[in-house]
Amino acid sequence: MDRHDAALMEASLVALGDRYEGMAAALFDRFIADHPQYAPVFLNPEAARERMTRETLEAMLGLAAGEWWVDDAVTNFIDLHHNYADFSAADYAAWFALVIATMAERAGDDLPQGASAAWQRQADALVARVAAVTRNHEVPVRA
């Protein structure tokens, strides 16, 4: 738990404000452009992108705040995405980094100093959790 990071992260979301609008679509499109092999696995990107973005932000902020549900959320991320493809910890790291960079770009000079580093510390901790999850082998990877 890092209350200082949590406060910076919350302040960055406030600073982002209305500039959040359209961020999920831009993020998802950019991720798919950088990882075209995953384009076919998302059958309904319009449904996935907003949820993926919000759940990513919530998980990082929840981790900083010491929320009890974060480890369960990470396991759910793994199991859910395992239905689509065999995403690696590096894939999650790339997504988290893209979320952080896009938020910083959109917030611009309004982003509190140190906020991106706070988000990145939580992203790194989430990636470590992702890497540590034993995948549920009852959930098949879609071929």
C-alpha cells in the first residue's frame, strides 16, 4: 500500500477530467496497432476497450490504496483473457504502460508531478502479480 501514490494517482484522474472521453478507444486501437496478432481475438472491441481501461485504472489505484480485491481482480484478468489468447506478463506490461502514457499525454501539463511514476510503480507491481498467477487450466485458450 502506498497512500502517497494513491493520492497522486487520484489527483491525476481529476486532472485528466473530461479528457478521459475517447481515451479507451484510442488506447485500444493503439494497443492493437502495436500488437496486431491480438486483433482477431477481441470479437467485440467496442465492449472490451472501455471495460479494459477502467478496470486497469481501478486495479492500479486499488493496489496503491491497499484494496483487498486487487489479487482476485488480477486472477480474473488472467482467466478472462485466457479465453481469448495466451497473453503474457509482457503483454500486460505493454498495456499498462500504454494506459499510463496515454493518460499523461491527455492530461498534459495538468498531470501532477510524479503521477506517471506512481502509476508505473503500481503497474510494475500488477505485472509481478500477473506473472505469479497460476493459470486456471479449466479455462481453455481459444484457438
